[in-house]
Amino acid sequence: MVVKLFKIKTPNPQFNGVREGLHFVGGVAYTEDTVLCGVLVSNYGYLSEESKVKPEEPKKDAEPVEVSAKPAPKPRAKTSGK
């Protein structure tokens, strides 16, 4: 599966903040949201670059991790404090 990833650039390369819920660092943010990309480009004048990214697949030669479940501890008896 190939995912579209948009790199959004602000006119100010020193901008650090949030626009339309997207967090920018150094004037750059990344999103997969096509609509959000369009809003930032048309309403804010930001620039966008599109790239196609193939997500990483889990390593097949990795060893499985064994998880042991321990029973929850019994609750302590309530004391009156007297």
C-alpha cells in the first residue's frame, strides 16, 4: 500500500506553531490529509510537496516477544483509621 504524504512549508522558515491543527517546526509540517493540505495552500499561501511513501513492514526475521501476564494484586482492606 502506498500512502500520499504532503510536506507543507510556510513562507517563514522559522515558524514554530500550529495551523489548522497541524504542528509546524522550522516552517515545515507533514500530513496525509489532502483536504488539510488544500486549505493550507489556498488559504494561507503555504507551499506543498507531494511524495508517495511505502510504510515500513514489520521485520520478518525479528524474534517474537513473550509477554507474561501477572494477576492483579488483591485490594487492601479498608481501615477506619481510628
